[in-house]
Amino acid sequence: MSPVKINPIKNILDRHSVLILDGALATELEAYGCDLDDPLWSARVLLEQPELITRVHYAYFKAGADCAITASYQATVEGFAQRGIQEKEAIELIKKTVELARQARDDFWQEEAGVNRPKPIVAASVGPYGAYLADGSEYVGNYGVSDKELLEFHLPRVSALVEAGADVLAFETLPFFQEAKVLASLLEKFADTYAWLSFTLKDGESISDGTPLRECAKIFNAHPQIAAAGVNCAPIDEAANAMRVLRRYTDKPLIMYPNSGETYDADTNSWHGQEDCVRFDRQSEIWYEAGARLVGGCCRTTPDHIKAIADKWRSHRFI
């Protein structure tokens, strides 16, 4: 049976040219003085300074984002267990990521309702199994685990995020074809829930584990609960090339939120290089021409990047 809940992504794209995503959460948290050199990454802040997460979400809404991606990317029952946190408390912390984003959205909308923009939505981040490993595996894939292990890993978090009231799930930074298939099948357990699938890349035509993008398109093209699909946490040029490939194999809305242009070294846990020399407002035109309809930023991007996109597109968004 097809889901009956309104597709929040379609609802916005039916009335606007693009849906603007937020940018990096971790980058802003570090700017506020948070130490994220931790296996829990941004989820560590849930334990120590959750109010800063709300502050970052609010800043992105203020910059023009139509969607906040929650701090649950690396928030898992298994990850919290390594800190001695029991499952019940871990589930409540995972739910809290949605609550913090919704609080920021509602506070913002109370002040800004009536402006020429849609009411923002909250996307609950579901990072890959490789993010839990905290060894850069989300850029490689092929973890050597079974479908059953992946299902058991993802199910508690997905259940918690849905129960917390996320508008949509963000299955993001996926390097592994097998994992994408498991997540798509898991989504069917939640009939009224929509999600997007977003992959990391080996190059402009294949995801990190080497699977061609055209094969990945087969997962989601006929799936009624996959609301969008595309690429994140990838170099800008490769991500734009991926859009051109994907649009040949699917009519789903395409999503693209690349890194700033710098390159991550998983061996040293550090970033190298420089931001792309072309501003994100101009970049977003290139992404749109390539097929992207949900656009934003991933690692090393800031509210300034999102504001540049919003300033570019806001006047073009009403039909």
C-alpha cells in the first residue's frame, strides 16, 4: 500500500523551484568551541551542550534553509553503549535530536511566518554503519556485515526518529549499495514515512564501493517512499556529474549537498585544500542545470554558504 502521509519534499517542490537544505552542523559546533574529536562526533554535544545544536539549526533557518538535518548522524544505540549509556537513554537521546531541530524551526517560524518561503521541515539524519565505526568507512563501504546485522543496527534509531516526529528521514552519506537496499526495505516498516537516499562517491559515475549510479537508481526509482535521491559529502564537480548521470535513470527529485571543496583524509581525520573558488550561489545554478532540486552544503559549509544559495533562489521560487 502506498503511504498516505503528505510527501513533505514534493509539497515544497510543487510550489518552489528548489528546496534549500542546511549546511554542516559539526563545522558550526566547532566554531562555537565544541571539541568533536570523538567517536560520537556531533552526537557528543547532545550529552554536553544540546542548546548549541538548537542554536546552529536556528542559524541555518535564519540563513534561508528550508530543511534542518538533525544531529543523529552518528547517534546510535551501539555508539552510546560504548559510553556506558543504556539503550533506553540512548533512544531518548536520538529522539532529542528531532526535538531540538523542531524547537529551532518552531521558534524561527513564530518570528518569520508569512515571509515568502515555505515552513521549514526537519530531516532526521540516519548515517551509515561506517559512521559508527568512526574510521572513515562512510567514504569506502564494504564493511563486511550481513543484511541482518545492518537491519538490526539501523532499526532502533529509525524507529526512534520516526516516533519523535521527523518530517522525513535522511539516509545520507551512504557508500555501500547493500546498505542502501537494506534501508529502502526498512522504510517499508513505516508506511507513513518518507526518506531520501544520498550517496558518497568514488567518482562522478559510481558510489564509494564502486557500484554504478545507474544501478543505485534502480533501488529507489519505483519505491513510493523514497522522496528524493542523490549525493552528499562529495567534491562539488563529482557531485554535479553524478546529478547528470542520475537524472537519466530516475524521475525522482535529485538532491545534492556537497562539501565546501576541501578533501577529507580519513587517516589523519583532517581536511586539506581550499574551498571551491566559485561561490555557492553560482554553484547552485550549475547544480540545478545538472538536475538537482534539493540543494545545500555538507562538511565545512556554513550559514554563509546557505545564505548565498537562498539569496539567489528566493525570488525564483514562487510559481
